[in-house]
Amino acid sequence: MNIYTKKSPIKKLKKISAEGWIENARPGNDGGIGNTLEDLLGIEENNLPIPNAAEWELKTQRFKTSSLTILFHFEPSPRAMKFVPSILLPNFGWTHQRAGEKYPYNERSFRMTIHGNSRSDRGFGVQIDNKERKVLISWDSKQVDSRHSEWLEQVKLNIGLGEINPQPYWGFDDLEHKAGTKLLNAFYVQASVKKDKETKKEFYHYSKVLMLQKFSFQGFLKQLKMGNILIDFDARTGHNHGTKFRLRQNFLPELYEKVTEII
């Protein structure tokens, strides 16, 4: 493994970019862009070995993708209540689309994406309470789309039509620690992609590099409020796949205090 100084990744990334199109070193792997760049840099698992420096990560993404980037998994508080499988799923869930086929007939689902810019069609959204220093999950029965009227009646029977009580939340301090640990200083590398029609081989051109420093929690909250950071729930009766915070394309630099364009 190569050992880097603070400046040597910049020099190496510029050299890689100047090489132009580079063949995917890990064909058949969805993470080909990142894996190929890791091989070129001689590193493992996105971590840049820079002695006596703050931790640095390598983050890669292809241009013109609608894919969301997973930032981290984090269940809401009070975590001892196991809020998603114990409260949200049984009271606000609905019949799983494969109930009676792949899963038992009574299998329920609670899968949705929410953020702070608008409500989902089932009335869920994100509230940012600066006074209480909490990011809250909120539900408003009046915001439920009419096509979910039968589901709304069932929720009324289960738990009533008022706000969730208590509201599940993430405390600012816990969330800042979690995000700050995961969103380290980073080199953010974007690549163009092309595929050879005859050989079907994929090639990358690493043509944009930003150096991102000092994670900004206020920037994180701002993007959550604007709808560029989303919270995903993915639970069913048999298994909770976890609650994920995900980010829209091109907004990673908004989460840092200092952004330096390298290429």
C-alpha cells in the first residue's frame, strides 16, 4: 500500500486524469469507478493513508447519474423503542405487495422516503427544531393523498389521526457525531463513463476532482431542509433493512466548509 503525504494524492489524481480513458479494473462490479481508482492509487476501502493528518476518504461518482449516495445508516431515537419496527411499521404500515407470495399473507411494509422540503403522499415529513436541537419525523393526516384513504382509515383505527406521540427524532449532537464520523475530509472524484460496443468493456475518465475539508453540520441541516438529503425507511414485518440518510447527485460539496477545485 502506498503511503501519502497531504499533497501527493493531488499530484497522483492529476496524473490519472491526464491519462484519459482507463479500463474498468473490476468488471461486473457496481462500484467499478471507485474500485478502479482505488487500484490506481494503491489504497483499500476508500481510505487514504496519510500519516499525522486528519482522516481522508476517497469518494467517487459518475457524471449524469440520478443515483443517490448513501451517507450512513442511523435509526431514530428513542432507539430503545426500536421505533421503526415497533411503532411505525405496525401502526402506519400497509400490506406488502408480495404478501401471500414470497412472504406470509399478513406481511406488512413501511418503505418511504422523506425530507424537509415537502410531505410524502402518506403525510410524512421532516421537521428541524433548532430550539430543541432535534430532527423530527412528523406525520400530518391532512396531507395524505386521497388514493390512500383506506390506509388512512386503518391508521385511524390503529393509532388515531394526531401527530406521532412521541415523535421519533435524531438529536443534533448525535447526528452531528454520526455524520461527522462518516463524512470525513474527502477527495470527491467524478468520472465520465463510456462502453465499447464490441467488447462491452467499460472505461472511465476521472475528469473532475474536488478537495473537501471540514464537515459542516449546518450545511448538512440546510440540505436536509432543502430536500437534497433524504431519509429512507425500508422495513417489513420479517426484517428492518435500516434507516438510511442519502444524498442527491452533486450536493456533497455543500456539506463542507472548504471546497478546493483540483481538476
